[in-house]
Amino acid sequence: MWNSFSTRQKIGLVFGPVLFITMLVMPLPEGMSPEAARVAAVAFLMAAFWISEAVPIPATAMLPIFLFPALQVMSTAATTINYGNQINFLYIGGFMIAIAMQRWDLHRRIALTIIVRVGSNPQMLLLGFMLATALLSMWISNTATAMMMVPVAMAIIEQNKRHEHLENALVGDDPFGLSLMLGIAFAASIGGVSTLVGTPPNAILAGIAATVYDIEIIFFDWMKLAVPASATMLALTWFVLQLKLKDVHKSEEENRQLRASVRHELQDMGSITQEERHVAIVFGMVAAAWILRGLVDFPALVMVADSAIAMLGAFILFIIPARRENGGFLLDWETAKNIPWDVIILMGGGFALAAGFSESGLTEWLANQLSVLQGVHFFIIIAAVVLMVIFLTEMTSNAATATLFIPVMGALAVSMDLHPFALMVPAALAASMAFMLPVATPPNAIVFASRQIRIAQMASTGIKLNLIATVVISVISYFLLPLIL
């Protein structure tokens, strides 16, 4: 059985429990309570398992349910309530709406429409694919978006190869295919940061903010900060990728044929169906409600949060009939139950861990220890945090990275007499900006499997974007964040 684990997993299986036991038996550091030491031990155990992936990531997230009560940190009831955090219901509702869009191919129609309208040459076609991918990944999981976009892109890449006589080209030798695939992978990650439902680190930030600091992040308030960050990164990423196309010259006829291949994909879908139209209306109403909640004060709805709006939208989809399915509805439970429950459990584990940090006094202890950094310029601290989180995310799940770092970053900010968001927000943004390796994000892995990219090409382009993201996030967090959140 031991041989079924990789070397990395074996290290985690041994190192995690050793760290856990060491933290429990070692003398307490000055000022740390016994409860805080026990929470730290659990955090080290979970970190070792998450980084090594010795145990499935969601399974590790369930450890606090037993360990916190067993170590007398929090009761079972106080621990498990975090797995039903309202942010989890925001994600559940959002996922159900997204699944309805996928069920009726609305997401594909939206993507193809954008590409047809934008794409006029290879550079603009790249921009069209990136815009469509980023827009969809704001509302649909990055993985699902990439999986939907890659086949569309592959059809165009294969047609281009025939025109350029590159049918037998080696992996990575087609600059158009290389740029298009990297554009899809990177745009899926970049677009996801724009909304609270776009990527798990954003939701984890919102949940920890509510659990530890009793601060609600309103959907539209997050967009006011994250959309500029996402748009800036998308534009810079497109600029970097389109440089790979500088030697790709096509005649007007060749450009027309590329556009025609996308238009043909859209025409094959036929006219928009009633089901697509109804799902679009429900989605539009939910998105509008999320945005209006941050703009208009409704006294009668003061207790209605973003999660309640998401769940209402999902409920409506269950009661609107679908003409194409006799006796069916826009969303049924057989479809809805396929939402990624692993992400929901992972976020719950993160919220439980954050609650343990707060209840045990570990957050306060960390804040006191980190106060030694008060003499360092704050911009340098932001940049260091962002760079560290980005490169750690290259090796482990972005959700796990966010779960481990966001509470610590909040403590660091408080130790410097700053709002906890001053470092929590840049850490959350950075957790979605890993571009170097196929294992960093599911979109990276999906496009790498297309055999259009060599790993060295992804790494060389990705490290440039990692550094660009460090600058963009640091600047926006330092200058724009204080004006918004």
C-alpha cells in the first residue's frame, strides 16, 4: 500500500503528523495559549497534507470537525457551523446557476458571439478568446470555462495549421496555437478574480472576513476593486501573448476564413432557444441584484445577503419548465447535484480553521509576533506577500493556499495597525495568479493536455506574468484598496 503513494505524498504523510505531535508536546512560545498551540498544530498538519496532497484536499479540510473538539479548542457544533457558512451558500447558488447555463449551452453561445464580434486577425482573435474566457470565468468555474473553450480553439488551430502547412509541426512550434491556448488558460484564472463566485480564494476571503472580523464583503464592493485588477492583468497578458504572433502574417482571405470557422460554430448552434433565454434572464436578474445591493439601500431587505439572492435564483431555475424536456425544468436535481461539493467542503474547512485561529487567540498572538515588521515600508510587504503566495500556488491548490495564508495576513495587517484587508485582499488576489506550471491551476493543466504547448514555454511566459501580476496587485492594493473597502 505504501508504494501507491508518490514521494511527495510520502513526505507529507510522515512530515505532517510529526509536525502535529511536535507542536503539541513542545514548550509553549511566550504569550501563546495552549488552545492556540493546538490550533497551530492542526494548521501545520493540514498544510503538510494540502501541499503534499498526501490525502485528498477536501478530506484534509474535514480534520477540524474531529480535531478541534478532541483538542478542546471548539465544540463540534461550533466547528461544524462553519461548513454551513453563508459564503458556502453563495457558492452553491452560483454553481447551480452556472450549471444551468452549461446544461443549455448558453455559455458557449456567449463565448462564440464575443469571439465573432472581436476577432478580425490572429491578434484580435486571441483577444476575443481571452475576453470570452474571462467573462465566463467570472460566473462559471475556471475549469468548466477552459474545458468549453479549448475544443472551439482547437478547431481553429487545426484549420490554421492546414493553411500554414504545419500539420506535422512539433508540440509548441505553432505560435498561433501556443498563444491561443495560453490565452485561454491565463484568462480563465484572471477573469475568476473579478467576482466573489469566480474563484474559491475570493469566497474564502469573504468567509474568513465574516468569521474572524465580522466584516461582510458585498458582491459589488468586491467587483469595484477586482474588476480593475482583472482588466489590467487581462490587457497586459494579451499584450505579452500577442508578441508571439508578431511574425504571423495572414492575408485578408486567411483572416476571413479564420473568422468564418468561428461563425460556423455559432451557426451550428441555431437560433437561441427558449431555455437559453430564460436562463439568461434569471442569471441577469441575480447579477443585477448582487450589483444593486451594493448601490441602493433597501431597508426592507437589510437581512438579505448575496448568498440568499444566489439561492433564490437557483430555486427559480427548478420551477421554470423546459420546452425541450417533456415535463422537465431548466434545472433538475440530477444536474444540480453535480456541483463541485469538494470545493464547498474545502471552504468550510478553511472557515473552521479561521474560526479556530480567532477563538484560540492564535490570530492575536501572530499579530504580536509580526509587529517586528512595522519598520518596513508597507508597499514592500504587500509585494513580498503577493510574490510568496503566487509562487506557492504554483505547487498547491489556490484554495488551500488562500485558506492557510489569509488569516495570517489579516493578523500581520492588524499588527501594523492597519485594516486586516490591507494584506488579506492582495493575498486572495495573488492566489489566483499562478501562470508557470501545468499543475498550478486546472485551466493550465487542460490547455497543456492539448499538446500545443511545451512546459518550458508555459514556464517562460508564466514567470513574466507572475512578476507582472505581483506589480499590478501590489499597486492596486496599495493605492486603490483603501478607497474602496
